[in-house]
Amino acid sequence: ENSYLATKCGYFLTFRYHPEEEKFYLDSQDIDFSLYDEFLSGENRYANLKTVNQDEASAILEEQKKWAMKRYEYYQKLD
């Protein structure tokens, strides 16, 4: 379930590249970035951040989400 959520929320994108065709295929579709926080909350490395650095955790996690959104937009342009 966690791997499904990672793909659905845009944390982990699936794609293919065929060198013979020189074609990039973005398989990840219907990404729902509203699920991003739910996914990060289930990952120990991100959940612990809220304990270790509570003051900056939300800003760091928001930057992570923005980065993922930009990465997805970039890959969409390649498709």
C-alpha cells in the first residue's frame, strides 16, 4: 500500500525511455499531490523530522512537496 501511495501522490514517478525510438514515456498519471503529506507522514525519515526539528519541519516538508510538483511538471514536458 505504501508503494502505491508513493506513486499516487507523486513522490515516486514511473517512466520509461526507449533509446531506439529516443522516446520518453511518463507512466505516472492522475497524480494527487493532496496525498503527499499523508505519504510523508507514513515514512519514518519524514515523521521523525517533526520530532527532531518541529519548528522547521512543516517548511521543509512543504519544500519537498513543491520540488516533487516541479519534477512532475518537468517530466510531463518530456512526454
